[in-house]
Amino acid sequence: MPPLICSVAQFRLPIAPFIHAMATDSSTATNGSNTAFPRRIVICGGGVIGVCTAYFLASKGSTSVSVTVVERSSIACAASGKAGGFLALDWCDGTPVADLARASFLLHRSLADLLDGPRAYGYRALTTLSLPLSASGAARSRAPALPSWIDGSGVARPRTIGTLETTAQVHPQLFTRAVLSSATADYGVQVVFGEVQNVEVEGTGVRLRDGRILPADVVVIALGPWSSRLQIISDLFHVSGLKAHSIVLRPQEPAVISPHALFLSYQPSPGGKTLDPEVYPRPSGEVYICGLSKEATPPDNPEDIVGEPESIALLHQIAGRVSSHLKAGVAETVAEQACFLPCTVDSLPVIGEIPGAKNCYVATGHSCWGILNAPATGAALAELILEGRSTTVNLDPFSPERFLR
């Protein structure tokens, strides 16, 4: 697939309507007296996909839509708050997700300008290295290209796999909450806390577990791996959960940690399975280390997710192999955690209107690229809902209709 060449300035032109335009007649409904009133849009899920969809719907629709986000626990309480927040321009090239990823990477840049991303949620460009890591303690000659803080005896010669132009990062929880804060303050998006029990296809709205009903003309289901617990989704496809572990460390000297993301190749024992942990230093001085994923069933409540002790211990071991600044007892442990990444049977996101359920849409299944692809997913879905088609990116590869075939 040829690369999509597009500067940030060029890309801002098509997204300008999301930020500035007023409503059009196509995004309004009428009552019996032909008086226009806002279309009531309820988004199920307060993670990064749901929040970005709310932002673009509200900014695009202005006074013609009323957008509500309903969340069971807290905003970005699951993978949207515990992921790494790594962004890559071209790592999905050659796959059906390529255009979505490239568009979303550039949207992240534009949003960082609009929302003061470097200060608000740690947006910054990164150099990204591929780094073999040995489990043995045998000393080896130090590669001159390594940043000084990567001083473990098991590290080998790195290879650059991402530049300041092609890789970047955000703090995912802070990003999600900053986008929602703008959506509520600037565009009137409302937030309701409650557990979604059912979506009424015939236009009643969304029923919550406590008996409340949120009236809706349009419903968007963005519940990550919990999406298929709703029958309207499970009748069509299944969203499984991939449990990913992570730790967050605070070195004693955070200033020495340079902005280099590390993709490791680590074999804990000779002949054993090779692991692919990842290390993301953050502008706050913290260092995020993740990996050790396995298929599992998410609990009903995201707040009940806990990491498995052996996986957490291995991440600490890997951190110490990478750098003396990250060794247990040297660096402060800020978090030990796990989250569930939403996955589909064909490994592609599901974005679009649900067949046979008019005005009911779904956006889930983004797996490990949810933080990256959230802005373009939200922008494209907003266009589809309000204008009947997406111009940000072609959503055909991600249509829920593919599961009918």
C-alpha cells in the first residue's frame, strides 16, 4: 500500500468543521409541529473511543445535537487509563487499518495544539528503539547508540524503528479526560454514571441497571470488551478480552531518562518463549512498562481488574535488566495493574451502524491501537452519524455488516 502523504496543515482542513462549524439541517430532527430540536445521542462507554466520538459529534453538531456519555465507573477507568499511550504513524501500513492509523496520528497532533496536549496530557514526539535484552548477567560491550540511562548488562545494540516524525506518546488517561473536559465545557456534552443494561432498538433509548432510561435518537456502543455483553452486539459478533499487564515506576533521577520508547525482545530462560515487553518514559518523569498478555474473561466491573503477581514480578525483573534506574528498591513503584484490550475474531475494529438496528452504532475492537486510533474513529463516526458518510477515513473495512457475510 503506498504511503499516505499529508502534512498536518493539509489535514487540518477537513477536520476544521469538527472544531468550528455550526449545525446543518441534516443533523436535526423535528417534532410533530415541524419545530427542529436537538438529536439526542447517547454514547455507552467513557473510554477513549466513546469520549472522542462524543467530542467530534458535539463539536460538529453544535446546537443541533445533545450528546450524553454514560459510564459505569469512572472516565478512562479501564484500558483507556492503563494503556501505554504509544502513537505510530506508519506501523499499520500494509493492513486494512493503515489509513485509519495515519489519519488518527495526525489528528492527535492537531488535538495536541488545540488542547495544549504537551502540558495537559504529556503529548510529545519520541524516538523509538528495538532492543534485544538478555536474561543472563554476563557483561557485554556497551552499544554507543544507547541513551545513558539504558545501562543494564543484558542490553544489546539497538535499532531505530521510529523517529520524532513517526512516533509519539500521550498519557492515555489524561488524554481521555482532557478531550472530555473540552467536550463538556465547550460543547455541552453531559456525563451520566450508571451501568448500561440494554439498548432499546425501537428508539426508546438506553436502559440502565438501576431502572433509569436515557432517551435517545441515536445510540453509540463503545464499551470495549464489554460491548458484546449487550445482546444487540452478541447476536452479531463477539468481542474478546486480551489481559495486558503493566507497571509504572518513578526513578530517583527522572531527569536522566530520555524520551526513547523501547520495544524489547526478551527470553527469560534458554529455549523459553520470547517476550515482547515495551518501555515508555513519560514527560512526568514516570516510566511505564507493559507486556505479558493473555486471553481472559473481563470481570463485570472494570474496577475489579487486578494484575497477576507472577506477571507483575516479571515486569519488575525486566525493568531492572534494562536500567539500574528502574531496579526494584531503587525506583518507586507507582502502579501495578492490568487491563483488557478489546479484540475481534478478524483482528479489525468494528465501526459503523449495526445491521437491522437503525441509528444504533458500535465502535470497539481496536485491540492495542485504541489510543492511537480513537480520534479518527470518533471523527469518522461523527461524520457517518450526522452526514451519512465518513470523509475522514473509509469505514467500509470496519463495518459490522461484515459479520453477516
